[in-house]
Amino acid sequence: MLRTLSIRDFVIVDKIELEFASGFSVFTGETGAGKSILIDALALTLGGRGDASVVREGAMRADITADFALGAQAQAWLAAHAFEADEGGALLRRVIDNAGRSKAFINGIPATATQLRELGEMLVDIHGQHAHQSLLKPDAQRILLDTQAGLQEEGKAVAAAFKAWRALARQREQFESNAKNVVLERERLEWQVGELDKLAAKPGEWTEVSNEHSRLSHAASLIEGAQEALTVISEADLPMLSQLTSLTQKLVKLADIDAGLAPVVELLEPARIQIQEAVYGLNDYLSRVELDPARLQQVESRMSDLHATARKFRVQPEDLPAEHDSLAAQLLQLAAATDMAALQAQEDRAQQAYLALAAKLGRARAKAAATLGAAVTAAMQELSMSGGRFSIALQPCEPASYGVEQVEFLVAGHAGTTLRPLAKVASGGELARIALAISVITSSNTATPTLIFDEVDSGIGGGVAEVVGRLLKRLGHDRQVLCVTHLPQVASQANQHFEVSKDSSAGRPVSRISALDAKARVEEIARMLGGLEITAITRKHARELLAL
């Protein structure tokens, strides 16, 4: 739940520090005092969009910080995203400067607005004052039903299947309208792949034949040089190896006389061994190298073929195998794309997969629609719509990303009347009551610990307002409920009451907020009941409301 909210230099707020309790809390005050500004500020800390216009005039930046106690789900999210939990809580902070630049923090660690939104969805659910207007839109009705029923993942699966099906359909349609060009491209690729197939260049072959060509073309020089070295070292009249061996033996004897020559002997002996190894190596090399004009001609011919083909395909000779693989893959893909029967079969399979998922989603929607319809109908009876009914119809429609049915909210405001679309039947007051009933019911089934209602009771009055207050207070038994209201019947039900006022004494408006004690609550409820002049009668009425 929300524990504290700190707001600095936001719109007409200079500095506000609020502490919240569990249960049902209300914000009241004159129109324009800034009640909804508090909700807007909190929405920013939850990842809402903000710009330079939210910074109080004359200030450098707006700074909003919200402290939340966390449930297990939110704590797991913090751990998964490397935001250390602060004693089981989370400190969300948003700073926006007067140039519109925004910074976000979670427990003092820089975060993105997307991360704030992800975490915020686990902490707070805000029902705006214009929520009832969105209920008139078919898309909003469908989203509300799916959210209430927990069908978001099923909806995503249907949308993905629809996208895959339509992509294959477009591919088939494109081929049908551009078949000639596709066939020409396929023929071009077949010729290119055929040329490379005949060449059959292997990975690393260019390097191998280049090395072999260099060796064969210089074979005479290589043999002559190796033989000369072998002669000098071991086959001449005074070969190097023999001289070094004789010299080493002589120095060994002299070292027996003077140990000072021993280090020299130790240096010469390894040299003698290395030269002996060189003799072995030269003999082995000369046994393998030979003049082979026929093989040289073969290698030169292969190099010529590789080089000519590489020039034709505008690649380096060593890249020919990769070019073959690339063109063969393109040909395979194009061959599959030009097989009309295969394309149609793929499209049919994708369509059937989509329809199966859409049908499953439709069955789940039908079950959820019946449950939600009954719950809203029951709530309507409490909200002075006795005999009224609420139903959710699933109207078949053309396949779409959201399924094969459109969700439509139907209502009968009174007993004996026929169910008709919500947008055509409900008056402003009825629409507000139905929207409130839906908000309360959907909130009851969510795990979100903090619920905020921003003037969702507009268009309601009299005895209905008292019922609304009881409904919100009932919600507050299980979770934290914050409500911006102008109705004394609602405000009197709260466990905690804040008054929002506007002070213009300094030449510019500044929003103030204070927690009310019992005496101050009587005055505020009396003001809400009686307007500008508070009388003993309105105070008495206020005390009666609070006593109830």
C-alpha cells in the first residue's frame, strides 16, 4: 500500500508531505483546489508521461516521491530487476526539470519509465473521473472483460496467430499479383546456383591451391636451395657439422684442464644437436619435393576457374562457398514461396490455428461475461436501479486480432425494459452508476493493494451517494482505497480525510492539503453539504452523516 507521498514544485503545489493509512481515505475541497493534481503526481511516479508543463512556475524541477509497502509479487519483481527492497518497501521517485527532461529512480537506483509502469501496475490501480466515457467504446469494453477474466495472455496468443495467418495470406496474394517477376527471379537464382554447383568450390580451397601453386612454381629453386644448404652442413669436403663436432670434442678435453671452458662447451653442444636436426629435416624435405609440371598446370587451371567465377559474381575467390550457400538458401526460400499449393496449405494451417485459439478465447469470454453481468446486475440494485439488468453480449464479427467476436455491454435501466447497448440507453447518471459498479467489482477481484477513484462518483447524488460510500468503504476492508470526491455522503464514510485548498495570498495560487481531525471533518462535511455559509443545521447534518 501507499505509505507516504512527497510532492515538490508540481503544477500549483510547492511542497506537500502526506502519510497514508490503510482502509478508505478521501480527498475533498473546492473545485480547482488541486484534488486531482495529487492523483496526477502519483501517476507520474508510476511511469506516467510528463513534460515541462508540470513544473511549478518559477521552479527548476518537479520532484515526486512515493513510498510503498510491497507484497510478494512486487518484491519478486524488484529482486528480478536488481532493485534492492528497502525493508520490504519501494521508494519510487520521478524528477522532471523545466526543460522537460525526466529522471526516474526505484530505491535510489536509476530506472526507466517502463520499469516504473511495470512495478506500478502491481501497486496501484487508478480509476479516472472519465472512466465511464470509455465504457461506451467497444474496444474498451472488450479490454475490460478480458482483464477482469485474466485473459490477457490468451488475447496475445490470438493476436500473434492472427498476425502469422495474415502474413501468409499477404505472401500468397503478393505472389498471385507478381507471379511473373517471381518466376524470373527464381530462374536467375537457379542459373547462379548451377554455376557454383559446377565449380564446387570448398571452404578454404583458395588458400590451399594458392599455397600449392606457389610451391610448385618455385620447385626448382626450392630443391636447389635445400640441396645447397645440406651440402654446406653435412656433405662438403669440410662440412659444418663435422667441423663443429670436432671442435666440440677438442674443447671438452681442454675443459678437463681448465673448467673455465665448460660454459662454452655447454653452448656449443645444443648448437651441434640443432644442426644435426636440420640435416634430417633437409633430407626429408628433398625426398618430398619434386618437379611436377603436370600438377602445376592443373593447379593453375583451377585457380583460373575460381578467379573467373569470383569476378563474375563480384566476390573474392575465398568467398565463393559462402556465396553459394547464400544463393542456395534464397532459391530454397523462393521455391517454397512460389509453390502455390504449399503456400495455400501453410495459410490454411495458420488460419485453423488462429480459429482454434479464437474459439477457446471466445468460450472463456462467454463464461466471464455471464459472471460479470450477474455481479454488475446485483450492484445496480444497490445503486437505486432496482430491476435493472446488465449483460455482456458477444457479437460474431470478421476474424480480427482480438478474436471472432466483439464485446458489447447491454443494459436495461428498469424492470420490464429490453436490454439495449449501453451507449444508446444509459443516461449520464445511470452510466456513472454502472461504471462505478463495474469499477468496484473489477477492483474486488484484483490483487492490486491500492485503489484510487478520481471523482468516479460524478453524476451521483442523494441516497445513491451513501451507497457508493459504503461500497468504497467495503473495498477498504481488504485494501487501501483513495478517493477524490465532492459528495459528503461518500466523504463521511472514510477512515481518513484530507482537505485540499488553494492559497493565493502570495500572488500566485498554491495548493495546500491537511489531514482533518474529528472537529475539522465536521466543518468540511458541513461545507460540502451547505455551500459557502455553514450553519448549525449543516453542522448537525454533518455530524449525523459521520455518526452513520
